[in-house]
Amino acid sequence: MTNVYSLDGILVFGLLFVCTCAYFKKVPRLKTWLLSEKKGVWGVFYKAAVIGTRLHAAVAIACVVMAFYVLFVK
């Protein structure tokens, strides 16, 4: 079981957050609702979406590595 207070839990949460925001950027209705602000607290969603779309190969590899770690190592 992964909790948020461990390092691997924080990494899993961060990867899932980036992947989810990148998906939100592809959906037009969610893009206007959630990713319209570029500053402040709501800007975190926009910045995570930008990271997810620009570094999609690195994020995908990190997700696969983290999935392998959580399933087989931990």
C-alpha cells in the first residue's frame, strides 16, 4: 500500500497528477474550465499539463518504471 507520506507515494501522486492534467488539456470542455488560469493556485494544473505534454516520453517511461517498482519491488 502506497501512502502519500513516503517518497514513492509522492512520486506516484506527482506522476498521476501530471498525466491527468495532460489528459485534461486534450478535452476541450475541461481545458477551458480547469486550465484557463496560468497563475496562482489554479496555474499548477496548467503547468502540470504543459509538463505532461512537452515531456510525454519521459513521463510515460517514469510511469512504467514506477508501476514496475510498485507492483514487483515494493
